[in-house]
Amino acid sequence: MSCNRTQHWSWWLVAAIILIALPFVLEKAVSQYYVYLAIKIIVWALFAMSFNLVLGYGGMMSFGHAAFYGVGAYCAALLIVKASWPMPLAFLAAPVAAALAGLVIGFFSVRIKGVFYFAVLTLSFAQLLYIIVFKWRSFTFGDDGIQGIPVPDIISTQDSYIGYYFFALAVALVCIYLLWRIGRSPFGLMLRALRDNPQRSTFIGMNVQNYRLIAFTISAFFSGVAGALFTFLETSVSPDVLFWSNSGEVILMGLLGGMDVFLGPALGAAIMVLLNSFITSYTQYWQICLGVTLILIVLVFPQGVGGLMAKFYSTWKGEKRA
Amino acid sequence: MAILEARDLTKSFGGVAAVSQVTLAVEENEIYSIIGPNGAGKSTLFNLLSGRLPCDQGRVFFKGAEITGMPPEQIVRMGMGRSFQVTNIFPRLTVFENIQSTVIFQQGKGLNLFAPAKAMAINETESILEMVGLLEKRNEAAGVLSAGDLKRLELGIVLATKPDLLLLDEPTCGMSPVETAATIDLIKRIAVETSITVLFTEHKMDVVFSISSHITVMNFGRVIATGSPEQIRADGQVQRVYFGEG
């Protein structure tokens, strides 16, 4: 037991050292761009993991999660540019706005029976938001987007991404910790039960729609955090953050990484971001490579890369014990 | 006092009456069964009583309060639990989690977001698993259980909702004679030990007569007889319809 615990802690220590050393090593060994990529992975990992509360735990195929990512991103930007809010306040308001959007969109969507209709309705809501932001020039600056959003010096990305790396990492770790707690809480268990069998859930006395709506809103909240992190990373935002392809990508990250493993979606996010940036530097046909990879994954290991690793790990552990 | 009362329940599907003017009253602490050939309307009647389907006509009373048109989850929370003919469980959860999730929900802790669920409701869950004989299989994924075990697991889930009235739709469906006998013993024990009222449908006659205090016989959506096992056995119409005699 004590041996196990030490082992447990040594893993955490190794992970912490890697995460702390990573940006310095990347900056020295390669370039700033890689620190930027690392932050991008952190942002997408948080987005993918918050999305997994809806898809992996709740079994709801939302095809409109870009809406909450985008609302978070735009809320942070607009509050600073239009209302001159200080950055920390704008950063805190962003997820609240995203959660509100989640509450409204969720309110209509969770009533719908059937995976297909749920996907279409959430997609429609997200595209509606996209069009509004795109067209409402006087308020959102339309497709020009918002540039040069000021951020405090300590996390400024002007000279180095390292400050922002640690900011994003800290925020994401807190959020991921909360998501982990929620996943293993009674509420997380109810969600998994609901995913498995909505009818049985009703007949243990559960109001299925309320539980779905709460999960949807929580997920929207954390997606909004990811969106705000993205805005301050780029110090700009454009309607693209709300585009449906973002909703699609976050689903693919879940599939790729594995939805049944807690860190699976984060792994999927890392793979997607890296593949994207490396393959696009060699060929413009990145989408083809992505498509082929995904087909292979769905056919060969539907549990995702994370699921595969978990399987190997448990076999390895089993062998060690034997 | 009747714990469950149905008055003139009627339900049609596309002009065909699946349940027609059914009236029945289930007394507290009894085992009541509804029998009838396939297609007699037993399952539809259960769906009307438990709120899964809205009825076209008629009213349902549970513990003296009218529950006609109430959403099913609310009826469950009032103390009516049910099983289904095709078992309804949580296939990707473990056997233990199937019961545990229900116990936690029943205790009103379903919306707790941050406490670890793993350590909750262990004793209650184990005692229910023991009652339905699944304690050894606690760590198995529920989806891979045998048909008999699935039925027992569903019964366990329903018991975990702490019902006062148990609606069991063909609880021995698909079971071998040995399993059937064991299940019937279990239902009897539950009814006696926990003073839960049981209403169940069945088509195995010997099963019904051995444990029921009241029996209602249905055919083509209608009640054709109601009474004690002796009365039903002696009923000429029942014999014609059900036993194919006369």
C-alpha cells in the first residue's frame, strides 16, 4: 500500500516537472512557436474535456459546442474592448456568459428525443450565433474580428509565450480538476446511468431533462473558459471561433483520444493540434490525413488512443501482479 | 384501503383498443397478479398505471391521490417502482453501480457535484445485492449478465427506489423452471419481509396461483374476471379463454 502511494506520488512529481520544464525546454531547444503550440493544446484539451461531460458522460451528441467556446471568446474580448472591463473580470465573466448560452440552448435541445435531432438542433443554434456575430458589425466588428486585445504584462505574449503558458496551464488544471471531481461525483454517476438508459433513469425517479440541462450548462461553462483562454492567447478573435468546424473538431478529439478515459479527449486534442500543425507544414492536404487517421481509429480501435493505452496499462499491471 | 386503484382505463392504438375500461383495486400488502394470453393488454395496462403512456380515458389513484397524467418520474418518487418485460438496466455500469446509483438518487444526493460517489451508499447497495443474489457479481459489467441475472438486477434497481408498490412485468419471462421458482420465492420473501405490495403480470399459471391473493384475467384488452385464485379457477369463462376448455 505505502509502496503504491509513493509510486503514485512519483508519477505526479514527474508530470509536474515535465509540465513546468516544457516551455523552457521548447523555447531553448526549438522556438517560441512550440510554446505557442503547447498552449494551444492546453486550450483545446480543456475544451475537449468539457465537451466530454456532454458526450462521453451524458451521451448527448452536441454538434454545436463551438457556440460556448465562441461565446466565451467573444464575451472576454467585447467586455474589454467595448466596456473597458479589466482583463481578470472579463476573463471571469466569459464562462458565465457561456453557461447562460448553454442554459438557453440546452433548455430547448434536451427536450428533443433522438441523437440526430439533438445534433441538428445544437448545430443550428451554434450557426445562428455564428451568423449574428458575423453580420452584426456595429457590435461585434463582423468578419474583421477584434484585434489587439490588451492583456496584463505578466501574461503578455508580446516577447515570450512562457508567462501565458503558465497562466493557461493553471486555469486549465483547475478546470480539469473540477471536471474530474464532477465525473466521479454522484452527479457524474447519474449522467452515466442516464447515458446508458434514459427510460430506466426516468423509472428510478429522475427528471431526465433537468439532469441533461445541468450537464450541458456545466459543460458550456468550461468551454467558455477555453474560449476566453484562446482569445487572450491570440489577443484577437474572429467569427471563426463559432464556426461549425470547431464543433466538429472537438467531437473528433473525443473520438480520437477516447471518451471513456478521463484524459482521453485531452490526448485527442494534443494529437489533433500537433498533426494539424506538422502536416500542414508539409502538405495542404491535412484534411485527408486527418480523415484517414480517423477512419482507421474508428475501425481499428473505437476506444480511441486513450482507451488503447488504458488497455495496455491494465494488461501490463496485471502481468506485473502475476 | 386500496393502494392502487384504476377506474375505467382505456387506451387505443390506431383505433384498436389495447386496454378497454379496465377497473381494478390493489389492496396494501397483497400480491396481485394480472394474467392473460399474449396481446391481452397487460403491458399496456402497466404503462398506463406507471405513467409511461397517457390514457385516453379513465383515472388512476395511488395512495389515495390521483396520478392520472402525472410524469412517470414523479410517480416513482411517490413510491411506485416497476420493472419491464424487456429488462431495463444500465448496461455499461457495473452491477454494483446499477444499484448504487439508484440508492444515491433515492437518497436525494443525485445533484451532488463534488463528493466521490465511490464511497457512498455501500451498505444499502450491498444489502440489496445480497437480497437479489448478485453480491458475487458486483464488479461485472451489467450488460454481459445472463437473462435471469438481468431480471434480478432490475428487480434490485426497483427495490433501491424504496417502493411501496412494485409493478413487475413478467418477472420470470425467459427463465428456466429452476430460476422461475427461485424468483417467485424471492418476490414472496420481499413482499413478506419488506411489506411491499406487489402487482405483477405473468403467463405461467402455476406461478400465479401459488402466490397471489387476487387475480385479474384479461383478454382482448378487457377484464373478464377478478377474484381469489379459487374463484378464478372455477370461473367458466376464464377456463374457455385461458385454458382452451369447454
